[in-house]
Amino acid sequence: MRPFPMVALAALLVIGPARAEEKPAPAAEAEAPATRPPLPDADAFYRRARERHAPMFERYAGTETTMWQRVARRHSETLELRSHSKIKVIVRDFYFAPRQIEVLEYWEDGEKKDPSDYTDRGGKEPRHPLLHSSAPENYRVSMIGRRKKAGHDCIALKIEGREKTPRHLEGTLWIDEETLDLVAVDVHPAKTPFGVKSIEVDMRFRQEGDAMLSMGGETRVHVHVPLVFPNNLLIITDEVLAARGIPK
């Protein structure tokens, strides 16, 4: 999209009455606004995006991401900090198999812990992939519109799970309108476990060859189990150090 031009307004200095033969300068023709193509059909655009990413699923079994993951546990209403931790971890997310994690470092409230003491509470079963050829069996999409995201001109699609399960996702996809690369997602599971009131995932991606790799992001988990784990908001920030596709 072209930036709007800066327009300077000059003052007119009237020296005296105009001569009879002088005519006012004709007004400049207004520049016609740039026309934009109509929005594509949501299903057709989604199909093109899946076709764009088909080589990724043919070549890779998933992705491996090395990152620092920082967790701030706060009171969900007052936002008072209750505890904080960080782990350096290698996460292997497989498209159609349970994920694997390898904890390299573990810190809790500023104290270094044994990595083996870390308990992974995240779900390990893979979500139904959003851009696999089988996605229409699990998801339906509708058009939101053109949006800027992370410097990209994107088409934003609303995605809904055809079933309400923890493996189905719902939310928004931002897909580069020209390259069809997935730029970002803002999604949540269609169904959350007991005690989990909400999960919101905001992640950004980059394309490296055929692989779609994480650039990090933030996850917010609201957990409320009366008497046991009440009024907790977990803010999880991923700082990616390295990422690669896992060859088949």
C-alpha cells in the first residue's frame, strides 16, 4: 500500500486587483484513488495457502525449536506477580505425533534448578494442522479482510473447528496475500481442560524454504481451580534461539 502523500498548503498573497485578461488557474484534477482488487473467496484463498504449504508436509515431520520460555504467574484479577520461571528448552512439534521436549536449563524465582525437576504441563497431542490438505475436514473458514501484520499485507481469515475438542483450534490466521506464507496466528483450543478457563496463543512465523518456523510469541492461560489453584494467569513468552524443520 502506498503511503498517503504529505500535502503542504501555500498561502496566497494578494497584491492588487486582477487584470481583466487574467484568468484564474484551472483547478488541478483530483488524483483518482487507487483501486484495490476485490477480496478473494475465503475457501479458495485457504485452498491456495494449503497448496503453498504442501511441500512442507511432504518433506518434514515437524519442527524443532530451541528457545527460552519465560512464565510469569500472576493473579488473574489484580495481576500481582506470584512467581516466575524460565526454561531453556528444545521443543519438537510433530504434525501428526506427540511432541517431545528436552529441558536444558530450569530456573524458578531466580534459583537454578535441576532440569529433571521440571514438569511439562502442556498438552502433548498434536493439534489438527491448519494448513495441511486435510484441514477442511477439521476447520471451516470465513473472510475477515485485508490487514497489516508484522509488515506484511495479509488476508485475515477466521477459523473455526468443525468439532469442539482440544485438538481443534479457533481464531484468526494472517496469511501473506502475495506469497501465501503464514505470517501469524491468534488462536485458542476449541475446548480447554478442566480448570482452564481460556488459552490464547499469539504466535509469529517465518518461511525458510519449505519450512514454516516459529519466531516466538506469547501464550496466556487463565487457570482457576477453587482452593487448589485459584485465580491464576500464566503469561508464557517464547524467545526463539534457533529453529529448523525435522526431515522425514
